[in-house]
Amino acid sequence: TPLLSVRNLKRQFGKAGPAAVEDVSFDLAPGEILALIGPSGCGKTTTLRMIAGFEPPDHGAISLRGRDITATPAEKRGIGMVFQDYALFPHMDVARNILFGAREKTPQTVARALSMVGLDGYGSRYPDELSGGQQQRIALARSFAAEPSLILLDEPFSNLDAALRHATRREIRALLKNAGIGIIIVTHDQEEALSFADRLALMRDGRIVQHGTGQQIYDRPVDAFVATFLGRTNLVPGTARGELCDTPLGTVRLAAPAEGQVTLSMRPELLELQAAAEAGNGRVTGVEFKGHDMTYWVDCAGREMQVDVMNGPRLGEGAAVDLSLRGEAVVLRDPA
Ligand code: ADP
Ligand code: MG
């Protein structure tokens, strides 16, 4: 059985307008890390708050280990929640912060929680004596001390600077994986979602548009919104006839058979450029040097395409090129 099961959650603030969360369903396996991602305002925080018990759903059901907790008060759910702003009590030392929600209020509880986050001996410090990264780890230690089977993290690393953020999230991921606790992390950072989570659920307008592993979503986005939210892509029109599709770059293979007018996604790194012997099917309109690779902007039948090249021929602006696709194009469900 799943650790957490969420079915048809809905939450509307006020009478008019669209719901903050329209219809959200998913399962979380024990020890699994799920990232909830999507643009600002799509309903991520509201979803977490309903799972934690801070916000009552208008509709839908939440169960934890097969037990319905939809009407259970927050403090009885055994779910930890860590927010972006840590929310440590400034007038309490670290030990008292940790013991605040703990089931067993003993010095061992504090020692165990501190050791899990690699901050042994910090019990008598006050929050303002800690760095941002340390405060964030104490907030996590505090949620561990309550012995939850599930922890919800809302933008937990967004107050940390880039370098610290990377290191902290690696440490915390290892720690959570060891503890076997289920995690839902909300982030607007796609790289963070990809590196931290086992699976991703991408939300838009209060609904999950696609879920799966990062690789599944990146390789087979269902629509243009997903394809451009997770990575960059080229949207190309085509006429499909089964496994093949006629496009401005010639005939390409499709990841799944289709018929008629379609919109395709072609990732920039799957496109290839060659200096054209004759006219070619494209012309270089811009070159962007990015360090480890380059992006070429190529006009192809009046459409601007992005092509990422690691070690290719150096082509200047205006060069005539042959543009081709390595691998398969993905048919999106957007109208052509
Ligand atoms: P996200 O975390 O994805 O940015 P939120 O869940 O915070 O999105 O918000 C979803 C929508 O619900 C937004 O339009 C937001 O303005 C609205 N909303 C969130 N909380 C409240 C509230 N307490 N009262 C009224 N509207 C809210
Ligand atoms: Mg939010």
C-alpha cells in the first residue's frame, strides 16, 4: 500500500474565480521523494497545506498508510512540514526548538535529531547564532524529532545562496533516504526537482499535468507547457503518417505513431548541424557561446530553432546548414 494517497483534492478560496487546487490525485510510496513543481500560483503550497492538515479540502480524500486522515487535525497526522522561512522560535535555543513537537521530550531525542542533520552539540545555540543552512537543518531536525512517516518541504532551500544550496540539498537528500521517510518537496527550481526527487508531478492551474520520473517527463513531455517548463525545446509543426512525420527539417521518426497535423517537440541537444554543401534546410542566425556547449539559432523555413552543440563545426552567422534530428520527435497533445 502507498504511504500517502491523495484523491481528487479541491480547494477554492472565495466564491468566484478558479479554484487554487482544482483536482489533484497521486500516491507516494514509503521512502519515496516526490517533487511538486510548477509556476507560481499553480496550487503547490495549498496542496501541501491540505495534506498537512492546515487547510480543509472542499472535496477529496487523503489517506496515510491506508487510513483516511481527511478530517484528522494537523497535530494528530504524524506529518512534518518545513517551510521556506524555517520558522524556528527565535527566543528558544536549538534543543527547545527540537523538543517543541517531539513525541519523547528527552535529551536523547535532541541528540539523535541533531546527529541526523550533522549538527551534534548545537543544542544550546540560539537561531540567530546559526547560518541559514544550519537553521534549515535544525528545522528539519525538529520535524524528525516528531518521528513522522512523511515530511512536506515547501521551497526548503530557497533562502540559501547557490553554493550552499547545492551542498545542503545533497546532504539532506542522503539523510532522508537513509531514514526512509516519505518526502514531498515543493520547488520552482527544475534542476533541484530533478536532482532531489525520485519522481516529479508537474502542476498547472490546480491540476497535475504530468507525473513520472524526471527522465520520463523530459524525454516524453505530454504538451508544450511541460516541454518548456522542464528544459528547453523546439516546437515544430508536422504532418504525421504513422511512425514518420514530414517537417520543415525533412522526414523524422516519431516516438509514438500519429496521423495528420501535429505539433512536435525536438530538444535542442537532439538536433544536429552540418555545414551544407548546397542550399541546406537552414541558415545560422545567431551563435551563443555558453562554456561547455554552444547554442546555435537557426532559421528553418521561417521558424527559429535552437540547436545545442558540444563539439561541432564552428559555423558563423549566415552559414547555410543541414539541420537534422537524432532520435525521435515527440508528438504533443497541443493543437497543431
Ligand atoms: P503556489 O504555492 O503554487 O505558488 P499557492 O497554493 O500558494 O500556489 O496558491 C494558489 C492560488 O491560491 C493562488 O492564486 C493564490 O493567490 C491563492 N491562494 C492561496 N492561499 C490563499 C488564501 N489563504 N486566500 C486566498 N487565496 C489564496
Ligand atoms: Mg508556494
